[in-house]
Amino acid sequence: MAEAMARAGALVYLNGRDPEHTKVAADRLGDAGLTAHPLPFDVNDEKAGKAAIEAVAAQHGRLDILVNNVGQRLRAPIESITLDGL
């Protein structure tokens, strides 16, 4: 997804919990001539997530697209999901 978005002209930030793995993934796209930035944080950390989104918005003025692709299974209606329940 990140590669396709970068090829379409999007400014891409990659997220993951492990800073080194996130950097390697961003560098791999860079090696292909694309622009991607690592943005490592744990999505279960609400404060870190908010700070990351605020940093992107401060640098670029806005956030247009967010792909939420977390490897976690929670079978419940979305309106019943809370951060405390994760």
C-alpha cells in the first residue's frame, strides 16, 4: 500500500513499533526512488499516536489519508470499541 501511494505521488509515513524495522522499510522505498519517512510508535499508546499525527500535521499542514492496518483481531462492532478495551 505504501509503495503504491508513494508511486501515485503521496507523501508517505510508515509506522511500526520497532524504529529500526520502520526505518528499513522506509529506506527500501527510498532505494526504489520513492519518498517515505519512518514514524515509529506503538498504536496502543494513545499519547504517542496523537503526538505523531500532530507532528505530521505541523510539518505538512494536514493529513489526507490514514491506512489503519493493525495486526490485531477484535470482533466487535466498531462503535463499541474503546481504547481501554484494547
